[in-house]
Amino acid sequence: MGQRWMYVRVVLAMALVLGVSPALAAGKKESIDKLASKYLEYRQFNGTVLVADDRGVILKKAYGMANFEWRIPAAPDTKFRLGSITKQFTSMAIMQLVAEGKLRLDDPLSKLLPEYRQDTGARITLTHLLNHTSGIPSFTNRPDFDSKIARNPIPSAELIKQYASGDLEFEPGTKYAYNNSGYYLLGAIIERVTGKSYAQALQERIFDPLGMKSTGYDVSAEVIAKRASGYESTPDGIRNAPYIDMGIPAGAGALYSTVEDLYLWDRALATDTLLPAEHKQRMFTPGLEGYAFGWQHHDLKLDDGKTGIKLVGHGGGIEGFVTLLLRSPDTKEVVILLSNNSRSNIDGLATGIWSILQGVKPTPARRSITEPMVAALAKGTIGDAITTYRTLKATKPEEYKLTPGELNRFGYQLMAKKQLAEAIEIFKLNVEMFPKDGNVHDSLGEAYLARGDKALAIDSYRRSLEFDPKNANAVRVLKELEQPAPKTP
């Protein structure tokens, strides 16, 4: 399970910035570089990093490859798909139209897109779309997203009608649910109001005024200089990421950029260049669960386990890429991470960098526990792989990354290779190690269901909901599994 085109929900520091000596700044740069280099060595990160404070850039550096097949190194001006960082720009364009009087935040969707179904569209406002409280089902959560939607060019009107107009999951404004359908609709609204394509509207309204010459709408067919290729790590090594037609994410996740351009974006947000102050304040005002308009407010716990800082930002995750932009408006600190390996531990690296900025010792990078497990399975059985896990967990816990996500990825890799029995054993191990994690129970349920064990699947999904009542996937699957059998005549 996971949110597409959104990778993390962390946020930004409000601490006072004291004068920083050149030696201290150099020490931070060296520490951040050392940390990122170790993440690269352990295959936990591949991409570009930019860290800055109120004095300017502390570190701007690339780590690893922009293209593994041709062995082309990444550089600070390498272009990466942004995933859901795109939502910041969609939100900005919408708020510019609000400031110009062309839109109102309480405008109903049925007015903005009259062809949208009236029964639900009349109850959904622009605000609901912006802060993920619309209740519209997110089309990226559909079980057939990969097979029927992701790879196929679909005209906007058709996609909206077929995949972004489902019955509401809750009354608009009453709950928060991260929603790519909502931001796809916002992109369509920008096109309707401006009379221009989403790409052209953002180019004229944001990218050109800020001099963001390396940012734009990613189109696979176009030749884009210095564009990184997308990859994902598997227990067997690096693989090319699955293809996605970039017309599908649109206003929810279709842009590309560089760390250098995103730094220009960050600095512009400290001014009123793009948006009047009152509208910018509204854009950053948090709603339910801390989500504003394209920006997430949250507390980030540093690596000492006790210091918390407040940040505002957004992450992105899309096939082959994972990204993160975290900023502190008060201190003018910003951390920008762009990776073309969708399995990068980008939130761990970000937490380490923010720890360094605040004078906290960062947690060292750790190797993936799945690598020695894969080696053990290749030479023996799934039992040998599990024994390897238990041994390393007991003897070298500080050297390896022992998280539920690591085992989950291994389990799904085995499922993809049709090794279902082995996958179930890995998911069972994950449940044993992390019994209160709702997601690992969900994954075990999925594996049981794939094997046809309906009763065990139901039990696992129920357990998932005990620990994660908001697990919409478990609710949906249980509803289907627990339907009474049709009566025979």
C-alpha cells in the first residue's frame, strides 16, 4: 500500500536562526555531504541534493547516476520528475486566479466544470479540492490503475468522467483523504479558466517570471535535455521503472524540475512576487490533518528522538522517482531532494540533514536487510532467508535497515516473481516483527487472497483495520469478501 505521487508528510522548522560562522557552515556542509555519500554507497539514495539557509546555499551536489545504462552521472542541473511536488504549483496557479477574481474558493465544482456530475459537483468547492477534503475517490487508489489507466493516453474529459467522478466516500469538508483526482480536476479548471493548456499556464504564470528554465511538463515523447531516467531498487538490483503516460498525473504530479530551479521557487515564496500576501497566507493555512493548499504542515522528529521541528513542504513519488521539498519560512532553511530511484530512503536522508542543521547527530545510513536475505534465498530456501534476517537483527541491528517497508518490498518482489509461498512467509515474518503495523497485515491479507485463502485474508484485513482504521483498501476488500453468497434458486 502507499500513496502515489506523494511520498512523505513531514514539515518545517520555526526555530530562531543565530549567526552562523563560516567554519560552522563548512562543518554542516561536510556532514551533509558525508551522510548523503553513505546513503549513495548503501543504495539508499541516488539523485541531487540542495540545502540552504538564510545566507544562501550550503550544499548543492549530485550523487550517483542520471542514467544507469549509459553510466551518465547526475548533476545539479539534472531534471527529475517531481511527482506530487507538482501540487504546489497547481495550488499557486489556482490562487493567482482567485486573486485576479476569476475564481472563488467557495465556487462549486459544478460551476467550474459544468459537465461534471451535478449531484456531487454542487457539494464540492474549490477549497475541498485544494485541501483533499472533497470525498471524491482518488483514481490512483483503484486496483486496476496500473493495468487500465497508468499507461494509456486518456483524454481529460474521458478520464474525469470515467475515473474522477465516482460516488463520494464522505461528505465534502468533513474528512481528509489524500486525493490525486482532486488535483487532476484543479489542472482541468486552470485550463478552463485561462483558455490555455496547464503546461502553458504554469509556464507563463510561474516558471518564466521566476527564471525557472529547467522546469516544465514532462512528456515522454519529447526530447528533454538532461532528463534523468527513472529506476527502482529491487532485492535483485536496479531495474527500469514501469512506464506511465504523463497525461495521467497532470496537475497532480506531471512536472519535472531541478534542485536549482526549486531553490528559485523556495526563495520566491518568501516574497509577494507571484501572489499577494493575503492570498499566500491563505494558501499556507493548514486544514484537516495539517494539509493546506498543496502544502503539508507537520512535526518532524529529529534523529535524537526527542527534538521536534515544524516544517512545511511536500513530497512526491511517481514511477521511478521520489522527491521532497521541506522548508522553514521563518528561518529560510530549505532541504530539496530529487531521486530517480523510487526506493530511495528519502525521508531518512531528509531527517538526517535537518538534524545536522539543528546541531543534532544524524542517524547513520543503513544497508537494506533484504540484500543478504536475497543472497541466502538464492543459495537455499526461504527458511534460510528468514534465518539470515533473525541473525543480522540480533547481531548487527545498527548496520541494517530493519523496517516493515523493507520486508514488505521483498514480499511484493517475490509475489511479482510468482513465488507466492515464499512471499507469504516474508509477510508473516513482517507481521511477527511489527504486529501493530496495519499495513503489514494488509499485505499479508493480499498475499493470502492471491493464494485463494479467503478466510485467512479476511482475518488479516480485519487485523489491519484494528491498527489502521483509516485503511480504505482493507475496508474495500472486506466489503467485497464478506458479501453473502448469492442465493441459489
